[in-house]
Amino acid sequence: MNTSIVGRHVNVTEELKSHIHNTIDAFKKYNLDIVSVNAIISQEQKHGKNVITFEYVLNIAHQDAIVVKQKDKDLHAAIDIATDRVCKILRRHSDKIKGHKATKLSEISVEEEVDKVAKELELLEEEIVPVKMKSYKPMEIEEALTELKADGGVFKVFYDLDDNFRVLYKMKDGKHFGLY
């Protein structure tokens, strides 16, 4: 994790740097892939008073950057409040990842899955007969209807002239046809 501390109109002392580095170390406990952390300290004069702004910019792999700004009269208070806010965001993100019930690829046993599929196919082998399909050339709906009637089948799958995938089927009454 790359860290940088920048002071704008503020003198950044070694004590201040060590305090910020200690707070940044708290981000490691969330086990996220944090690429970089930038800490920016700036001081402004507003209405005759000094206002200190502390800002964290965190770049996490495969995520948008997290930016947290905190204004306060006291620099250490601003750092602590901003750190707490970042920890809350990181905890929520970490919980979202851990709470997701997706099966990891490392947990899937490919051989077991292949065996299950093979056994199911063997059971259905007597009922299901694989048939090689004719190539699907684009045809008019009337032509598909004529072929369906001639074949005596229940449905016909084809591409129409607009290159849309269509299914023409015989309805239960046996007289009418439906078209998807």
C-alpha cells in the first residue's frame, strides 16, 4: 500500500506523520486490496478563524476511489474523525464481500460435477435421442409454416428475414399456430 502525506499551508512534522501512519495501519485489518492512501492536510482562513481540513483519498483495486473530508479546529480531532469514517466505509465494504454467498471457484469440484451430469445423461439416454439439426437459414414465416405442416411436427425454430430468432408452434387445438 502506497501512502503519501501532503500539507497545504501546513507544516507536516514527524510526529504528525507518525500519527497519520498509525491511523492508516488500522485500514489493513479489513483485508481489502488498498492500492494507495493519500492524506491531505490544508489550512484556510474563514471569517478570521483558522479552519483545518483533513482529507483521505483511498484507491482500492476494482473499486471507485473513497474520498473522506473532515473540517475541524483541531487537526488531531479531524484526523481521528476522518479515520473513523473511513473505517466504517471499509468495514461495510468488507462485510459485503464476506457476506456474499457466492461459491468460490476453488470450492467447486469439477470432477464431481462432470460425473453428476454424465449420470443424468445416462438415465435419460433412453428417452432423449440427439438429432442433428439442419442449418438455420433465414426464411419467411409462411415458408416455416409450410415446412411445419409438412413435417407434422409440433414446433419449428428458424431465423426470419430480419435475422430474428423465431419459434413457430402448433397450438393445443391443432388448427392454429403461435409465433414467438
